[in-house]
Amino acid sequence: MGLVSTNRSPTLDANRHHWIGFREWPSSPLLAKAGSTVVTGLAGAVAYDAARAVVKRAPLREGAVVAATWSLRGTRKAEEVAENVRLNAADVFAEAKERIGEEATPPGTGVTHDHEH
């Protein structure tokens, strides 16, 4: 049996009594899965560190606070406008009811039911 080497660092195979390279090592599904997991974990760690570095440099928090502030201001203004529209509509309906001779219900009072739900 002769010298068979396909790699720079050959190893002596005890069973065959000749040199083999890494390409000739007996494959193990467990070792392959472990190697794959290590490579995936390393790639994930590098990506995570890169993302953290970008986040530290970018003023994302300040931008988020400004966006939330404008959102709250817009919401408050929309609520104010909606309340004014509701009150104006109630005034219009109250005046219309007075013109046809009905008693207008005061704003904010609902129709009461004489039964339970």
C-alpha cells in the first residue's frame, strides 16, 4: 500500500496503514452538523455585531421619539376636530327638532331604556 495524500496535512490511517488526507476521512453526520452549526452561529454573531454597531451610530431613538410626538399631536388634533364636528352636528339637529316642534335632547344624554339588556 502506497502513500495517498490529497491534502497538505496527511494523517496515518491505523486501519489501512497508509497516509490519507482530509478528503478521505470517514464522514460523520454528527460532525457535519456540528460544523454547519458552528459556521452558522459565527455568521449570525458577526451580523449581530455589525447591526449593533450601525444602531449605535444612527440616531434611531431620537427619530422614533420625534415621529411619536408628531403622531400624538396629529391624533390630538383629529380628536379635537371630531369632537367639534359632533357638537356642531348636535346643534344642527337640535335646531331642526325645535323648528318642527319636538323637544331637543341635551347633548351628552342618551336615550334611556326602560328595560335591561
